[in-house]
Amino acid sequence: MHHRNLKQDLDDAYPPEVAELISSIELQLEGTEFSSEAVAIATQYLHSGTKFPDVDYASYEDVPNQLSKEVESAAKFSFIDLFAGIGGFRLALNAEGGRAVFSSEWEKNAKSAYFINHGEYPYGDINLFTNEGISDNRLGALIPSHDILAGGFPCQPFSLAGVSARNSLGTPHGLDCTTQGTLFRSIERIAAVKQPKVLFLENVRNILSHDNGRTFEVIKNSIEATGYKFFFKVVDSSTVVAQQRKRCFMVAVRKDVARKHGDFVFPAFEGDPIPLKSVLRQKVDDRYTISQKLWDGHKNRSDRNKARGTGFTVKLADVERPSATIVARYGKDGKECLIKQENGPPRTLSIEECRELFGYPEDFKLPLAKTTSFRLLGNSVVVPVVSIISKAIVQQYL
């Protein structure tokens, strides 16, 4: 579908008085660090089905927590959706009876898609809520209480510089030093202050080997120091969707909850890989066929790289096997998964086929623009994988 401007989407989704309400919130927030968050406040309230109380929005702290109190009585459990993308975690956790009490995402196209599909506009930069200028007490007021903290956080380098020296001097490190300046720091601070029962996180498989394993060591140690038992598993999605996509999933259980209910055991992902042909449509729009010039360029570049024994080579997808991993840049030239056609150059996947490779439902709305949709999906989780792990978490701990 076409994404129009946000105001038009809001006008269609909610009664006319919503625009007036947003303007009122904007006015009260003027001059605060949260002045850009009026739409998020309004839509997250409206999505909850609550009536807007007489709140001084300029104080801001009352807003998210008042919402969470309404949600707690209406759901099996509550969760927050950080680095939310287009909401793959949300779909899975909603299906298990959960209710989101807070969502955050910075990328504008992802925020728009999230709003159109989930009925609320995420808050923006999570650092607004977790930066070093925000005290623990204020963070505790800004972020609603929740049972599960979920998020596919971006992988950034962590520094262990100086840790050995600090150990020898007996000075503290860990939470105060090792994750400074990284986006993981927001997860760490929220977990430390709010102490949800479970952290449910996702990242690329290579996070395990990044910086010779030191990055993952910092993540694990930091989470454990915050009061959790840490479990992880690399999961290949190819037994639940027709895409080979290996991702590292992390489940951290608060220590008192783990003592009561036991260590977390990841569900098995067994069975035969699903072939790509199972999602391919007989007819797709011509816009998915790559140009002859691009196809010739792929082949010429492949020939040069083969001759020197290194670099990119292109090959057509084997439709009897799962697709290769669909990455965010797939819309640029489609080289990760090109489908043979009888006449002329190959084609890329269609948006509908690609959506199915990530397990999103047919009625999940994506932008019409190929590059934008492929980027949103390429940065997403595979929903059925998250659903299977979510079910195991909820059954054991909630």
C-alpha cells in the first residue's frame, strides 16, 4: 500500500478530535526533551482503549505508567517493544495474550508501518528515556512496568578497554563502563531499574564471534550482573519459513523467577527445510524483473571475481531449497535471491513473497515501494520463530 503522510493516517484511524488532542499535548510538552513525542503519547493511549485523564503532560512521567495500569488488568502479561522495527515481536507476544505498554523505534518508515499495522505510533529515540541525564528514579517513572522486555537491538562494538586495570585497582566497571555509548545500554538500564521477569532479545549470528567473542561476553556479563540467568541459541528459520536465516536469540530470566520455574530451554526447530518454491507466485508484476544491464553487470562481475578467486558471485536461487538470507539491501539489486524466468533476465522476490518468507500475515500492510519494504523486512525478525520461542517463555514463566 502507499504510505501517505502521518496526519492523513491519523485522521483515517481516529476521530477528528485526535488532532486537537495531539496539538494540546504538543503545546504542553513544548520546550521539553519529549516535545516530539506527542503523536506517540496520543496513539499509545488511544490504542489501549483508555480515556485520556486530566494529566499535566509537561511532567510526562505520569503518562506511560498510567497507561500500563489499565493494561495490566486486561492482559495475561505486559511487554515493551524496543528497537521495534515493524513489530514482529509484538505480533508474536500479542498472540500469546500479551499487551504492549511501550514501543520505541527511530526509523521513520518503520514507525509508519508500525502505526498502520498495530494502531500506535512508537516513541522515537530510546536514548531520550535512558541517557545519562535521566536518573534511575525518573527512568522508572518514564518506562511502564512490564513482564517481558523484547527487542532486536542493533549490534554495536563494546569496549573492554580498561577493565583489567579496573579489576587490579578494585574499581567498579560493568554497568557503569563497558556498554557506555551503545544502544544495548538502554536495554541494560531499563532491565536494571524495572526488573522485568524476562528479557527476550535477538541479534545477528555473528554477534557471537564479534571482536573475538568479547562483544557477546560483555552482553552476557552485563545482563547477569543486572540479576538475570542468561540463555542463548542460534536458530535457523528454514524449518518454519522458506528462508535460511540464522539469528542469535537470547532469553534472560530474572534469578528469582528462574529459581522458582527452572532454567529456560529453547524449543527445538526440527524438520525438513521448506523450499522456496512453496511461496513463489505464478505471476508477479514486471517491476520485479531486473534490467538486462543489471543482470549483465552481475554476470560480468561474477566472472571477474571467479578468475581472481575472491569476492561476489551471482547465482540463481535453487527453488527446491530455502532462500538465502534476505538482507536490508535486497532491494538494491536483488543478488541474494534472484528467480529464474523463462524469457529474459531473472526477477527478485515480490513484496508479497518476501513478506511470507518472514512469516507476516497476508493482511500485514507494507509500503508499495520495493526498496523500502525490502529494507523493513530485511531488518525484521522471522515472526514464526519468535512465536515459537514466545510460547515457550509464556508457558514456563507467565
